[in-house]
Amino acid sequence: MVEAQVQGWKLRAIFAAFDADGDTVASAADFAATSANMADMMNADSRQRAALKDAFDHWWDAVSGGNEQITVQEWVAAMSALDDDRFDEIMLPIVNVMVETVDTDGSGDVSLEEFQRFYAGVGLDLDMAAEAFAHLDRDHDGALDHEEFRIAMREYYLSDDPNAPGSWLMGPPAATGT
Ligand SMILES: [Ca+2]
Ligand SMILES: [Ca+2]
Ligand SMILES: [Ca+2]
């Protein structure tokens, strides 16, 4: 079950990042704080900030099962149980805001220069941006379009494949697991 373990460590790393208050359980407040952090990192405007908040509230509803807090085991189980349609429905507003904020010239897609600015803005290793960009640019047209971001987000969170292009969204896949 090596593949399932890959998804497990990715989801555990994400859980740790979402657990804003560090008490080892996730709550609605953690999700709200994570959405606010993401909005800050992306320099989101008030409308984008509200869209992220709604998306994270919806995400929390989907994984919490009505509980006030969940453990990492419950998080991994709940995320693994989401079907693709449900996941896309939760992620779409997040992807929309991400593309809008990274696409600083408003061209509708993301150039390497815009992607590097995004990496710098969120504090990722700028040296890795070009390689990550090459992985994410599936049709090799030199730009990341909305669909490439959407697929990358799904792979980033859910793919069992450590070599999936989307695993590069936030840098080299190996770095996510440490
Ligand atoms: Ca917490
Ligand atoms: Ca652009
Ligand atoms: Ca492309």
C-alpha cells in the first residue's frame, strides 16, 4: 500500500499546515485562519478574500461531518472519501482566486514570470519555480491556464502518485513530506 501512504503523508503535511493554532486537531477556526493566511499570501482583494473564506467554510463542512474538531486520522479519511466531483466543487473557487491573483497582468493565464512572483510572494524557493512551472505546464505552451491549475490542485491534494505534475504546485514533491 505504498501509494496510499503517499497520499497519507501529503494529507498529513497539509493538515499540519492547516492546524493554525497547533493543538493537533483541526477546527473551523483553523480553516478560517488558513483561508485568511492564503488571502494574505496571494494579496487577495476583499471579494477574493470572501470567496476563499466561503470555500474553506464549505471545505470544513465537507470534512468535519458536523464535529467541532477533527483529528488528522479523521481528516485523511474524510479527504480520501471525497469523490472527484465534490472535491472539484470545493476547490473551484480556490482555483479561481489563485489564478486571478497569480495572473497579475489579467491575460487569463499564468506566465513563468507571474509564477515566479507567486513563488516569491508565498515564500517558496524561487530556484524551484521554473522546474515546477515546466511540470505544471502540461501542454508545454509556456503558460499555465485555468485547467492546468485545476488539475494541479486536485493532484496536489489527492494524487497517489508522488511524480504527478500537480505535486509540484508548491515546489519539489519530496519537500512536501518533510
Ligand atoms: Ca487546531
Ligand atoms: Ca498572465
Ligand atoms: Ca499550458
